[in-house]
Amino acid sequence: MVKEIYHVGLVVSDLDRSVSFYRDVLGLEYKGEILMDNEATNKLFNRENARCRVAYLNGSSSLMAPPVELIQFLDFDPKQDKASLFKTSIAELCFRVDDIDKVYKHLVSNGVECLSEPQSFDFTSSGFGRSKAIYFKDPDGIILELMESLD
């Protein structure tokens, strides 16, 4: 049935601020923006006046790396819950990097809230290999992850 992940959507409170973060801090390429403001939009979101700005960014041209879709609703503020790795939801969005220690220093120098320094893992006995990972937050507090494969 499903062929691939087409994109990963995140609801944000300030699209311009979020585009700046994902483009300028994380280095994703800005692909463009659309305005959704018609009857089909209302039906899709099952809400009257569901006007929204939607931007797309991507770090790869590969189909294995779907774009990040940032959505800002214009006619109402989304309910903002505190992000948590310990509740039923999408826990995080993970980006692969080549040098996690270098990227971590870049995040810290840009004032990004990190949950820890990069941590090493060895799951070779389970068939998944070795890696380093870190969790951090975007400007809305959405939890993101970086992962470097060490194999």
C-alpha cells in the first residue's frame, strides 16, 4: 500500500523564525512556500478558516530523505503542549550527520537548547551497529535528533 514517506509535517508558531532555524542553523535547503486558504484546505483540516502558510525544506535530493514541511496556521494559534519523549506522539524527527560533535558545537554556539552532549551507542549485537546521537529543540520546543553512524 504505502510506497514511501512523502514529507514530515511540523506545526510551528512562526513560520519565518522556523524557516530561519531549519535553513540557517540546521542547513536544510529551502524549497519554497505555499498558502493554503480554500474550501479544500478547510475540508482537509476539518476546520473552518484553516488558512495556513506551508514551507518545505530538505537536506537531500534522495527519496530516502523526505522534506520537512513546516505549517503555520494563520487564523488560530495551535495548542502548544510541552514536547516530551515520554508520551504517545511523534517523539522526534531525526537527521543524519557526518560529524555530530562538530554539529553539536554549532548548535550550542547558536543558542540551541540541547538535552545532552552527543552520546555513544553500540547495538551491533542487535544488528544495528554503532552510533552517536543527541536530542535538541527547535524554536517551538519540538524535539529533534541528530545521529551519526560510526560503522
